[in-house]
Amino acid sequence: MHSIDDYVEVNTNQSPDSSVIWLHGLGADGHDFEGIVPELELPQNLGVRFIFPHAPIQPVSVNGGYPMRAWFDIFGLHETARQDEPGIRKSLELVGDLIDSIIEKGVPSERIIVGGFSQGGAIALHLGLRYPKKLAGVIGLSTYLPLTDQMMGERQTINAATPIFLAHGKQDTLVPYTIGQSAYDKLASLGYSVSWHDYEIAHTVNKEEAQDLGKWIQKVLL
């Protein structure tokens, strides 16, 4: 059984009063982005607990069924590829439980940001639009919007005005830039408070992106 307590934690000061849940990409783990926290250049007075969960290990079809850490199965990397709806919903429940546990420890939902990179970003977007309590913000880096057809009937109005940070590399060949743009266009058309950032990079995060994200986190939490 994959434990919801299975994560890496980085605190920006000794008394954090907010949390950022950061979900890694396919085949990585919670350690993948722990080094980005200093690059965000957050001020000392902003106490944030960064939580980097490890996804469960499961077979991934696009990689020949090889088991690896994954938030859901992937059948293809194009917009019309079949999506693993049961797997996505399982991770929605898993991360939702993690948010609930953070709230139980005294951090209000309005002080919690959920975000992620690539496959983790897809889960963050999926959850952020559907979570039944008000969140501080949602981050999607080098990612896409899964299960868009079901979203219309499932999105929660309480997070209709929650700020969303989307970023993508223009040279991304793994999760194509156009898929990221489609996510932005869809969210913007529905009236979400979504900001779009792109960079001359491939499927990664560079220093400029980290600094832009850090400024956005400050705006959302300060």
C-alpha cells in the first residue's frame, strides 16, 4: 500500500504557515525538485513547507510496461491518446488525502498550493479544479490538462478564481508545447485566473522559470 506520508519535505523557515505540494514527473521521485526551493528566491519571512510526494510504482504502457514511479499510466504522448482515467482518479484521491492531512495539522486550505511538473502537473491541474475547498493556487509546469471532457461537470466553483501558473518550454518534444498552450486556452476560455509563461528550453525548468514562479508564489501567499 502506497503511504500518503511518503514524501520529501523542505521548509523555508522554522515556522511555515503555508504549504506547496509539488508532484514530480514520470519515472522521477520526490527528490527530483527539492533543489529548486532556493532557486525560487522566496523571502525569509514567507514560511512555506514544500512537500514532494513519491508517486506509486506501477507499469507504464508507453515505456513497454516497465514499472516506475508514475501518477497514472500513459498510453501515448499526443492529444488524442487514450487516458488512464482510473489511474488519474486514484492519484486525485491520493493527493486529496494528503491535502486533507495538511489541513488537519493546522494549515488552512487557502494557504495550500498544489503543483507539479509534467505528469505531476497534470494531476495538480486535475485536482486543483475539482478540490472542494478553496486553494491558494495551482501550478502546472511542462504539462497538459487531462480529462477535459469530464471537467465541465466536475469542476468546483469554490476554486473558479484560484490563480493558476502555467509554464512550458518552447523546445519541449516530450510534452509538446502546443498541448500546454491548449491547456491555457481551455482554462482562460472558462474564465480562470491563469497566467502563461514560456521559455526557450526543452522538457525541464530553468532558473528564469524558477524565479518567475517564486514571484508568483509570493504574490499568492503574501
